[in-house]
Amino acid sequence: MSSRFSHRLYLRYAVRYPVIFGAPFCVGEGHLLDLSFRGCLIHCDRRLPVGEPVRLGVLLPDQAQALPIENGIIKWAQDGRFGVEFLDLSLDARQRLNRELRGALIHRLERRGYEPLIGGKSEFDCDEGSADRSEDREAEN
């Protein structure tokens, strides 16, 4: 396993979103191929040097404005692809990214099929009457 992959803390989700990027030496377009809470993988036709700062505008589906990543750094580059680590995100950008990744996680779980965790039920499963029982408990208090 390559050392650049051995220290990942967050799941990466396969995507294909258009992206515009800007660095001190160039501006370009490409496609995000994967996305996580802390970074992304971009495919483009430019060679970008490792260690350079980069800004991104990610065009998310069904959103009028691009997701701004104002402070990133190019961590690796090879064969028309490069990895970006997000160094700092605005609150709005973090919330939008969180919503997008939550949707990607739900999609991944739906594709794999839902399997209860323990004893045939998960903590999120409800049976008939469970709402009635919770209302009864609230009425007792």
C-alpha cells in the first residue's frame, strides 16, 4: 500500500463533479473523481506541482453556486490526477460539504442494501406501536 493512502482518516466517495481550480501558476478545469471531508482527487490535463496552494470551485449537482474550497494544498500529482487536502473551510462550505457527503453515504448504504446491526433490529428500526409507547412514557413523566 502506498504511504499516501495509509494515513487516511475519512471515507472517500466516488463522484464525478466538474471543478474549476486556481493556483499561483495556472487556472484550469477538471473533474472530481472522489471526495471526502478533508480532500479530493481531481483529474485534469495539467501538470501541477506538489506542495502548491490551490483554490477550488466544485460544481455540485442541483446547486446554483459552486462549493468554494478557498484553502487547499496539492499533496500529490501523477498521470493527470492530483490530490488536494482541504486546509480550511468556511462554515458555509463545511456545511454544504457535510450535506453532500451525507447524501453520498446514504446512497452507498442503499446500493449495498440495508442490514440490521444486532439481533435483527437496529436502533433506528421501529415496530408498530413504538410511537405509542414513547408517547405513553412522555405522558407518565
